[in-house]
Amino acid sequence: MSCTSVLLRAIAHLRRKPIWKNRQLVLAGPPDLALKGADEIFETIQELELSENVVLTGHIPNQHLPGLYAHAALLAMPSLYEGFGLPVLEAMASGTPVVASNAASLPEVAGGAAILFPTQDHLALADSIEDVLEHRSVAGELREKGLRRAQQFSWQRAAEETVAVYRAVAKP
């Protein structure tokens, strides 16, 4: 099952609950929806009868991402494989609570500022999403922790740390 299918199954579980009333899942993605896995996404949306609950945006330009994150109730990141996990930090920097799988780089990037759930477990993901949506204190705590976590990352800091490593290695 793909990561997006896990998320869609979680939403199918949640949509029957009052907390999901008037909410939609926004799937932002690559400019070409004809990529590998897109058919499975469309089929799963149809199979679970989620067409009223899911918005497929396609590509969102980088300059518009902060606005998308800022208006989201949360970012759900069900990845199995992830490079650095930049969307997690982008959401945190926008004050958006994050729910992420406990796979790949996501636990390290999140650094305790997200709710982590077992990969491929759509019910655990649904419970995590529900926890954020239902409890303002949970969402508020994740916002605060996320903002602090995101501040720990910058290109300036990355450059300084890289230079420090080179200097340490270059010493005779």
C-alpha cells in the first residue's frame, strides 16, 4: 500500500466523525499527475468514495507553500522513504502541526515536535490526526514545538557546520 493510500484510508475512517465535518484533505503534489502511483491514488479515492473529501492541487509553486501550510489544520506526512523531510520543517515554520510516520528521516527532522505514527498504519494515522483536530492543546503544543524546531535549521547554519567539519578534517 502506498503512503498516500494510507493517508486516504485514514481520511475514510475520519470522515464519519464529527471532527471531520466541513474538512477536506488537500493533496499537493508534482506538476505531472501521470507519474508512477497516480493511478493507485485515483483508484483509492474512487474505491473509498472520497472524491468529495479530497482536493488534488497538482504542483504548488514554492512561493505559495507557506500560505498553504498556514491555512492547513495540520500536515500529514505518511512517507516510507524521505530524503530530508523538508515539508515537515516548512509546515513547522508556518506554525502548522505535523503528524508524520516514524520512518526514514522524519523522526530526526521532527525532533520531538510532531506526532509520529507507525508507518503503514492508517488507523494510527487517523487517531493522530483526530488528536490534533480535536484537542486545541495538542495542536498548540505542536505549533510551539514546531516553530522552535524549524528555527534550528537554516542555510546559514548548514554552511557554518559544513565549514566547521572541513576545518576539523583539514587540521594536521
